[in-house]
Amino acid sequence: IKFEDKLYLFARYINLLYSINLVDGKVTFIGKLPQKQLCEEKLINTIICWNEKLYLIPLKEKNIWTYSLNNGILEKIELKKKDKNLYFYGKPLQMENMLYLISGVDNTILLFNMENDNYEWREVGGKQNCYTEIEYDGNNFWLISGDNSPIVKWNGKDCFREYKFNKNDILEDTNYKKNIKREDTISKKKILKDSKYIFFKKINEEYFYQCFDGRIYYINAR
């Protein structure tokens, strides 16, 4: 993440936070997460900056860590969960000061407020669901899985709807068995690829979703 003239990064295969000065190229090693071995892998998913503070968003780590860009203090925010089963998969969704983190092991969503560091857990969809992506279309959230689990439309509160697929929902076009190229078309509609392996796109009231195996589904969500 870039802040002023520095780029802040957390190593993927080592427990280390560091920065790169974009002016002179100097690399500064800030430190590692306390009580963790230096060689531990995949602790942090990504870094988000808010109010001159870095939020280290976990992947396998059980806490959110913050790093103050003013005083250099690294602090832990413990994430308490009943079953203690934590693994955050996919990119977190940021909406101003709110973060939405999806669990890759169950149907829970972590809502985290960066203004006061308060958080809450929400269960969304069936107990058997687990999610790999979360998107927002301006009205509703969409919780997406990379397998044959339903796609879930969620209003952000207590209302959700599951969309289960059948063979009629699959767009049988051999041109789309691999990664979708930017500005390719499906059913005469333009689709923009949101990520390397998966996309979810709303066009008017029609939705298109690509699984990790290349299948593309069409959803009429009216």
C-alpha cells in the first residue's frame, strides 16, 4: 500500500513488514508480528491504510494488526470467535471506514469498523456455505464460492437469498473455458474481468459469474 512517498508491504513467505522509499529506493525493515516465528508463511492477506494507520488484514493470522504511521507502534486487535476457526480467504471489501472479510471455512462475515476498531460477526446463508469472494453492486452484497455452492445475495443486515445453479444456467461457449479476456463479450453483453481466476459482474439486472474451473453462470436477479 502506498502512503506519501513510501510503499508498505508484508512478505508473503516470511513474517516481515517493510517499506520502500519510492524516491531513493531505500528499503526499511519495520519488524515482524510478535509471538510469531520469522519463517511463518501467509500470515497477512493485504494491507489497508486508513487515517494514517496501516491495517494488516489476516490470512492465517488470528488477529488484525495495526501500524501507526505517526509513532511506529504495532498493535494487536484480537478477533474473538466462538469456534476459533479463522481463515480469511479472498480480497476484503472496503466501503469507506468499513471492512468486510469473508471466511474461507464457514458462512461467517467479519464486519470491521476502522474508525473505532470495533467488529462483529455475521452468519450469512446456509451453514454449509463458505465463501471466496465478496462484491457490492450498490444495493446488495454478493457472496461467491469457487465450487458449486450457491451464490448468496445479502442486504447487509438480516435478509439473504441463495441462487443455486443447474445446467440451464451455464453459458456453454467454448471461448470461455479459460480466463476471460478484458472486454470479451457474453450473450452480446460486455464483461470486464475483475480478477485473474474469477469475476462477478452486474449489467443492469443481469449477473454473470465465472467459477474457478471456467464455467460461466448467468443469473437473472430481478
